[in-house]
Amino acid sequence: MKRLDKDLPLYYFQNLMNFSHLGTHFVTSRHGGVSSDSYKSLNMGMMQDDPVDNVMENRNKVAKAVGLNANDFVYPVQVHGTHVPRVYEIDRGKGCHSISDAFADTDGFITNVPRLCLMTLAADCVPIVFLDPVEKAIGVAHAGWKGTVLKIPAVLIDNMKSEFGTNPANLIVGIGPSGGPCCYEVGNDVVEEIAVHFNPSQVTVQRDGKTYFDMWKANWLTLTESRVKQENIEIAGICTITDNHTFFSARRGDNGRFAAGIFLV
């Protein structure tokens, strides 16, 4: 990933930046906002006790930095599932000012509406952004360990195929900052779930009697099994637990959330 500092620090996937004539994407950090010290500034989530006015000022800052209005964003209420609806012009702004009209029980979006920014929130879970430069369609997914095990990238790709005629081989994908294989420890119950869908030897790391889940590798495997080209997938390789001074980490006790977004120009 590449960091660019304009109105505030934002991170970008270099593979997706090659298609900036079609769309814009970004990943926020924990810096540049107005939230209290306990949130370390740029909290983008409304599910915590950060005052709504602070969150809205943060969201407005991000929108301005990428050339949009906050009402161009659409937000979900994430539940670690695999519901990935298509959003339309009529959905513009849902979830931006309140969770009351956000997409309930939703962990991803797809659309082909210009300047409608699809948002996902994270703090150790994996944010994933998708661009189909041929059919001019986009998607985002929120993949915690549950979503990763349930292969939410494959669900999203199937939805893009049915809605837009997407050929997975054309997709450009960015796997964002999250808990990494260095630090994302899981218990035996999670290992059992992983083993239902993956070969644990491929996606877990054993160290000092503990098991760590490599969600980057697991989501990469799901993408390649869905016929996304390996060379079209960029992994940020940034662990939010290690790099906690830059990104929020629930496992480090943070209440805030950073965001990943993408929109068509």
C-alpha cells in the first residue's frame, strides 16, 4: 500500500491506483480526525460511544479528501456474515448519519452507480475492495475470521457475476490492513471452523503452542479459487495489532474503527 497525505493521511492500493480514471478507493487510518483521545482521532464507526457529531465530522473530512460529500457514502451494520447486496442510487447516504437506516446484517456491497461510495469498517477484520474495470462495477467486503471462513469474497464475486456479468479474471482486488498471521491468535473452536473450509496447514501458523490465523492467505486462496488472477491481488501486509499506532485494533482494546471505501468516478 501507498500512503498519501493531503487533507489527511489515506492509504491506497497501488494496483487499483492504475485504474484511477475509473474509480477511487482509500483506506483511512486512526489519524486526522476530531474524536477524543480514547478514539485517537479519526474514528469512522457509529456503533461505539463516540459522539455522533465527532463521527460525522470525521466522515465529512474523509469525504472532502476524496472529492465527495458524506451523503455519497453508504454504510452497513456488520455482523460477520456473508450478506452482500447490490446498492442503487436510491440508497445513497444510507447509514451515513445514523445506523437506523444503515444496511442491517450486511458485510459487503456491490454497485455500478457512479460516485456512490461503498464503505466497510474494520479494527482487525480484513477490509477487501474490488474493481471490475471492464463492466465498471465495484464491491467491498468485511472479512473477520467468520467471514473469511465463510468465504465472503466468493459470495461477493458470485453476486457481481450475476448482477453485472463480471468475469473474475478481470477483477482488481486489494486486501487491506488487519490482524496478521504474526498476531491474530485463534482458539481450537476457530481452528475447527477453519478446517471445514480450508487446509489448516495452508492458513494457520503454529508458534509457541499457539495458533495464528492467516486471514490474508485464506482470503487470497478464496479469491484465486474464484478465478481472480494472482497478479491482480494486492495484500497490504499491514498488521493492525502490530501497527496499532496507525490503525485501530479491537484486540488492542480500541473502540474506534477505520474504513475502506471505493467509488466509480
